[in-house]
Amino acid sequence: MREIVLDTETTGLDITSGHRVIEIGCVELINRISTGKVFHRYLNPKRDVPYHSFKIHGISEKFLKDKPLFSEVAREFLEFISDDILVIHNAEFDVKFLNMELGMLNLEQISPDRVLDTLPLARKKFIGSPASLNALCKRFDISLEDRELHGALIDAQLLAKVYVELTGGLQTFLFDNDNDQDGTSTLVQHKARNLTRREHAPSDDEIDEHRKLLEKINNPLWKEYIE
């Protein structure tokens, strides 16, 4: 099953005031495992970036000046997300802005029925507790070392880890917990951690009982391989 964890940064909070998307970050999950495949673009909003927004994400108007317009990456973005489920924290905000941008281009908009919002999911699971991305990372002991400011890609990568924990976590005997920097997990061959090897040598009586049991089996399947 393919899912896309998505986050955006914007020039402000209100689309009716002319605010625009300035960064999109998407992380691909297959069966809740990050593949390392991402979609990440900074976008020129053709307007200023207010200082109060700059303090949140650190993305300046000067930095965005030579970046592509949303219209230049829109079809590539839609191709990446395809028709798969979008995992978003506080999805109403991101979807509102993306649909505004897509609507201006007369392109297909994101339907609410394909969006999984992790904010109500977290609030339901941890009633009365903080449910921000920061708070959830701390709850699940997910490192915030690389998150000095908000950023669409880093936040999507963090949310991918939070989402996995919110939905039951990974099988630790199948996956190495030492994730790569891009958030991917390394599949290992039945790697057991912190376990002491135990010997199970059978006694002479057990060997004798086992031999007697085998003698009672007529034409066993393994006979042709040991003769």
C-alpha cells in the first residue's frame, strides 16, 4: 500500500489575504515503510514573505526569488501523489492552500476522502495531551535535532515516523531502528537485538524418544533427501 506523507510551508495563514504555498515536502511510504523517495520543491509566491512567517520557517523572499512558480511544478506534484492516501498533520490547512493553488490552474483538487489527518488521530489516542508534531516526536522519542525551524520536507519526514508509531509501530525484529538520515528503515534478516544466545542441546533420553517417533512414520517426505 502506497501512502504519501505531506507538509507545506506558506507565506501566511489565510488564503483570502493572498497568501501562497512556498514549500512542498512529500515522503513516499510503502506498507508504512519510507522508501526514501521524496518530492520537495521551494516555490516563488510572487509576493512578500511577512516577517512573522519568516520567523517560523526561515524562508525569505530573497531565497525564493529564483525558485519555480507553483504552476511550473503542479503536474509533477500531482503525478507524485497520484491517487494515493495523503497523510497530513492538521490536514485542513495544507489541503486548503494546495486546493487554492490547484484551483487557480484549473487542475484536479485534493478530495477530503483521500486524506488521513494525524492530528485528530493523535488527539483521540492521547486525550488531553499536546498533539503538535513536536509534542508527538518527543512522546515517541523521535529526534528533533535537525528541526531548528519548520520545514516542509523535514516535517514530512518526522511525521512519517510519528504516523508509524500512531498506527502501531514496526516489527522490531524485522527492522533496524537506526534509521538513515532520510528517514528510511533498513530491513534486516531476523535481527534480534540485546538477546543472549541460549543453547538447547537435547538429552540422551530426548534423542532416543525422537528416534522412536521417527521410526513410526512411514515414507517420510525428508527420506529421499538423506538417503
